[in-house]
Amino acid sequence: MNHGKQLRLFLPDGTPSGPRYYELVNWTGQAVVMPVSRIKELVSGDWPEFERPGVYMVRGESEEGHGRLYIGESENVAKRVQGHPASLGFEVTELLLFSSKDDNLTKSHVLWLESALIDLATTAKRIS
């Protein structure tokens, strides 16, 4: 029997086009999705939840308009994504960061998660 799950969504600035913070109730994972134009907020101290180990996805488009995705991991995901928009070779539009609300997510965990996400994205063949 499947049991439902409750997903909480928080809009820090009250708009759906700004950062969106997600968490599943009774789970230690958390996610934030934000436009690349707001990337500096991640290291401003407003998002200490993401100054810990996690995985991230940087989404955008090539000059030809094809969807592009970069998947990575870091021990401080908020700091790590700061340099990506300029260095990836494609127009970055959105960041997706996943971390834990506690200190139970280690470097080994995020390395495995990164590998699993890359495998899933490669198998899906929907984005390069």
C-alpha cells in the first residue's frame, strides 16, 4: 500500500520566479531551485542550509537552444556553484541544490548521489 507524502514549498520572496525551497515532511533532505541571477544569495548567509555537503544541477541552454545540464557535488554546495555560470560553456538559467537538514550527508554519500544522478540523466537521453 502506498502512503502519501507531504511536500512543503517555501517562496522566500513570495514569487514563483524567485528561489523555491522544498522539503519532504519527516525526511532530512532539502532542495532549493533558483534562477542564476540570484546565485549570490547562496553565500550571503541567507541559505546556511546549503553550506554543507550536497549535490547540485546547473541547467541552461546551448547557443543552438539545446538543453544542457551539469551535475556535480561538493562539501559546500552554496560556495561551489558560484563559479559555474561563467565556466560551463553554455547559458546557465537555473540552479538546483540538494542537501540535508542535518550533518548526516557525507562526502561519500554525495559522491554516490552525483554518480546516480549522472547515470539517470544519461539513460533518459533528454538533455545533454
